[in-house]
Amino acid sequence: MNLGLKGKKAIVCASSKGLGRAVAEALAAEGVDLVLNARRSAPLEETARELHKAYGVRVTPVADDITTEAGRDKVFAVCPDPDILINNAGGPPPGDFRGWTEKDWQAALTANMLTPIDMIRRTFDGMVERRFGRIINITSSAVKSPIKALGLSNGARAGLTGFVAGIARDGVAHNVTLNNVLPGLFATDRMTTLIETISARENSSEREVIAGLTHSFPAGRLGKPEEFGALCAFFCSTLAAYITGQNILIDGGDYPGTF
Ligand code: NAP
């Protein structure tokens, strides 16, 4: 299948590792030039070097916090006219809603709702003028099936989802699509840290922790980041011009509903 992406330019936010990196790698494999972003410079530079070496595409790292206006300015200074925008950032911490202050809510809303909305605001009209654009927001399966301890994430991501639903039809006649991809549990560094924490707390092996987390999953395992990357690359492709405003779940069948 030819995804038709060779020579396109993508901004991939929060992409030195994890799901963001997996999407960047899938796009690089299709010949897409990349602007990568993360807060810490060293791991970001290393990822940029690795992807350039493996796929020969141009890779520009921009080290800054994407949830700040200054960070976003820096990203757009090196790539004002992306063909593809992948919105991503760290997720809010778990907890109990009784303990969350307005400051906690503001941080979650800034990272997981207002930042992607600002990124869309800065790219959408240019994509329409150039008659090509693909915007993907990495959200969470918790949008479809909220998780009690992740209330900050449930709330902020639901806000983004509502916003996207309202504008996603505006660009499709001009070959600009806007979709959300909802990961279930994937074996990224974030998950590895969680598994190590549970393993230390419960004095059990990491293997046992993973088995405990996944035993009720229809797929019986965590998702692989490259599976996530491949799905996003397809939604960025020229073949996916007729798909917009969708919330695409990738969770190994964990969500049991029809819709
Ligand atoms: P990860 O493995 O921890 O990777 C996070 C990446 O984002 C790193 O490159 C990190 O680099 C960067 N980053 C974090 N905050 C940033 C910021 N403010 N500005 C710029 N870069 C930032 O995490 P992941 O598992 O890929 O998760 C990515 C997103 O998907 C999160 O929002 C998470 O909640 C969501 N999600 C993940 C899963 C899963 O199973 N993995 C499931 C559902 C939802 P620096 O730390 O250097 O900035």
C-alpha cells in the first residue's frame, strides 16, 4: 500500500519516546520529514539521530515544553507550514477528585485540551489553503470508557474531543482531516515505569504485574507502540482523505461496546 506521504512535513509533539516516537517512526518510514519535540534535549536529539539514520529523512528536534506558548512558538518557527500535525503531551496524574485543586485542573486542561486546540488553530487554515492536511490528536481509551482515577484526563480529553467534533467537517472538502486516536494500554516507557512501581510495591515480578494487568484483555497483552504508529500513519495518508471527525480506539478489543 502506498500511503502517498513521501516528501510531506510533519510536526510530532512529545515524540522522543513512547507513542509519539512510534508515530514519528512510522511517518519517517514513509519518507516524511519530521519536526520532533520533547522537553529534554538529550533523549530527543538521540531519537532524531536514530530516525534520520534509519530512514534518511530530515529530522529537526525542538526541545521545549509543548504546553507553553513559547514552546509552541519555537516549534512553528522551524516549521510554519506542516502537512501533518500529531498532537501529544504527557497525561495528567491519577488521583481522587476530592483532592484536585483548580491548579491541577488548569494544568490538565492546558496540556491535554488547550495545547492541542492552539496547535490546530495555528495550522488548520494553512492546510486548507495548501489543500492537504492531516491532524491527529493522541487522546486515550478513557475518552470512551472513563477510568475513575484518571478524572483529570477524562475531563480534559473529553473537552478536546467535543471541540474536534465541532470543527472536523470544516476541512474535509479541502483534503484536511482531523481525527483522534484512542490508545488502550501500550508498552511504552510510561507503562514500564508503572509496572516497575507496582512490582516494587507488591514485591512481585514485572512479568506477574503484566500478567495481572492484561489477563482480562481479549488480546492478552499490552499494545505494541509500532501498532499504534502504523494506524496513525494510515490516518495521515492520502488514502484516508474521506475519514474525519472520528475517535479511533486501538485497545486489543478491551472496550466491549458496539460503538
Ligand atoms: P511516554 O512513553 O512517557 O512518552 C512521553 C513523551 O512525551 C516523551 O517523549 C516526553 O519527553 C514527551 N513529553 C511529555 N510531556 C511533554 C511536554 N509537556 N512537552 C513536550 N514533550 C512532552 O508516554 P506515552 O505512553 O507515549 O503516552 C503519550 C500520551 O498518551 C500521554 O498523554 C498518555 O497519557 C496517553 N496514553 C498513553 C497510554 C499508554 O498505554 N501508553 C494509554 C492511554 C493514553 P520529555 O519527558 O522529555 O518531555
